[in-house]
Amino acid sequence: MNSTTFRARSGRRGLRGAALGAAVVAALLTTTACQGDDTGAAGPSATAPSTAAPSGSASAGGSTPTTASPSNDSGTGTAGPTATGTGDSGETGGGNGTRYADCEADGLSTAVELQDPAGETPRHFLLTVTNGSKTPCVLNEAPILRLKAGNDAPIVETLGEPDTEPVVVEGGGKAYAGLYVFGNDEGGEAEYDQSDRFTATLVAGEGTELRGTLVFDLPGGLDTVSVDDAARVNGWAGTEGLAMRPITQL
């Protein structure tokens, strides 16, 4: 009984082992087939990272012109002159050394202030121009000033060397020039003349030509002032003090 029972169990174990062995072999075959399929599918995927780098470089190269154009437009100032048709980098109004155009006579309003105390001979005047535009403009050197109307009138000499740095007048801003008109004491023997206004032509930057004349009417209370060849004008300045300081020494 015991031996019979043992053989029966042993037979069952043999059959069970054979079945398990067959299952393992089937499983291994299935796994091998799957791995073969996965490997085939993974082939392009595995090589994708190696091809992604060139693709990324091409993409970066393609995006460079898009970013380069705004950079050139905003950072170098070359777009401005190109738009205005000038070839000078950073300049638009001719050779004034700035990116702004020269001021035009018809874009400026004028005013004159007497700087001498009441009762003294009028000699010192502050000339003021106001930029009526919203766009900055440039005044160069000193105005070409005449104390009498007409282009035949003598030009007032500039006091010293005018500042070669241009004065940028902001939109709505002001610029100033000091003027000394009369050097002789009252009752002196030297000849002098009378003037009821001053006229000025603006100095243009290199390569430009300006037209028009600024007229500076005398301030209220003065019909005429005495003028002579001792008259001097200071260069344009950004403040009243800079414009008048050298003139008040005369």
C-alpha cells in the first residue's frame, strides 16, 4: 500500500514537473520573442538622442536671425540712421555729433531779457529760444547775430571760442545765449548806433543747410538800445548762468 501510494505520487510529481518545464520553455520563448520585438521598436528610439543634438543645433541656428534683428535695432543705434537715409552712425541731423537733427528757425520761439538794473545803460541781454516741438533738436556753436535788420548788417563777434559741444534742446525745453551790445560810456566820442531788435541765423551742423532767421524783439520798456562794435555774443548754453557768466564780465 505504501509503495503503491508512493509510486502514484511519484508519477504525479513527474507529470507535474514535465508540465512546469513545458510552461517555462514556453514562457522563455515568449519572452525572447517580445524582447526581439522591443529591440526592433527601440532601435529608432535609441538612436533618437544622438540625432536630437544636430536637430537642436539647427533649431538654434534658425532662431538666431529672429533675435539678431531686434538686437541690432534696439542696441546699436544703426537702425535710426538707416531709416533716415544717412550713413553716419548715430547721427541724423548732419554732422552735429548727435542722433538729433539741427534746430530749425521756424521751430523755435524767442525771448530777450535785460540783465542790467533799472537806471543803468542797457548792455547785457539774455537771449532765450524755446523748442516748440516734442522732438529734441540741436544748437551748434553760437548764433550768427546781427544787431540790425538785414544781411548786410555786421555780425557780432563771438566772445572767445564757442563751445564745440552741441546743445541738445529737449522738446519744450530752452537754450540760452548771452549778449553784450554797448561798450562806450554815455557821452563818449566813439560812434554808436541804435537798434530796436536783434536777428540771428543758426549755425548748421556739417552737411546741412538751414534757412530762416530768428528775431529777438527788445523786452518791454525798451524801444531802442545803443549798440557798437564792442558787442559780443556767447555760445549757446543749457542754463542761464552758463550763458551770462562770461558776458557779465564785460
